[in-house]
Amino acid sequence: MKKISISTRSRTELIDVTHQVAQAVKEMGISDGICYVFVPHTTAGIIINENADPSVGKDILMELNKLIPLDDGYSHLEGNAAAHIKASIVGSSVTVLVEGGRLCLGTWQGIFFCEFDGPRSRQVWVKVTPDGPSGGHIG
Ligand code: ZN
């Protein structure tokens, strides 16, 4: 498993980590398999969406912030209940197929780390499970 370290700069922020994940996959030297990208945090998440136009990420963040306000009479007294809820909604992992040592992402797709309670030091864990000896084919 490879661990990618990220330093976030704002309370809420989307950070394109596609390149770092692709690099980690390359370093693992597994040409074909399944790549798991996991965020070990309760107030951050990970998504796959458009990274060609940066305004898409901005809009996703804006609407999440509207949907889940910072203060809303929450029970959790740590002051970051909104971040826990946003992290639950977006999820803590994504899966991408790997072929020829490369991530199989759509033309417009990128992998975004989602900070909801920054700024903090964060991690993204990457693991590739190689295809079996038959390359996944039966017979
Ligand atoms: Zn908390």
C-alpha cells in the first residue's frame, strides 16, 4: 500500500489527486488490476468527477456547503458535525480499474480529495490488487 500525504489549506476544499494516485500505481509496478483509493478520515472524503473545468469542483463544494450548513443545532459538540455529514455523503473510497499500469478513468474524470474540516494534514491510501494468473479470464 502507498500512502499519499496532503496538506489542505481551507476549511472546505477539493484537491485533484489524480496525478499522485497514478504515480503511486506506477511505483507499485502492477500492470493490471483494481486500484482502491481510501481516505482514513471521518471529516474528509474522496470522489471521482470532472477535473477538466475547475468550476465543477467549486460548484460541488458550494452546494454541499449549502445543503449541510456549518451550524444547524448539531449534537456533536466538537464543532465539525457538518464535516462528518459531508464526508458520509461523498464516501471514503473510490475504485478504479488499472490496465497497462494506468488508471482507467474517463476523458473528463479526475480523483478529488474532499477536505471538509481543514486545514489539516491528511492521507490518501492507495492499493492495487493484481488480476489473477489468468488475467481474470475463465478457462
Ligand atoms: Zn467531530
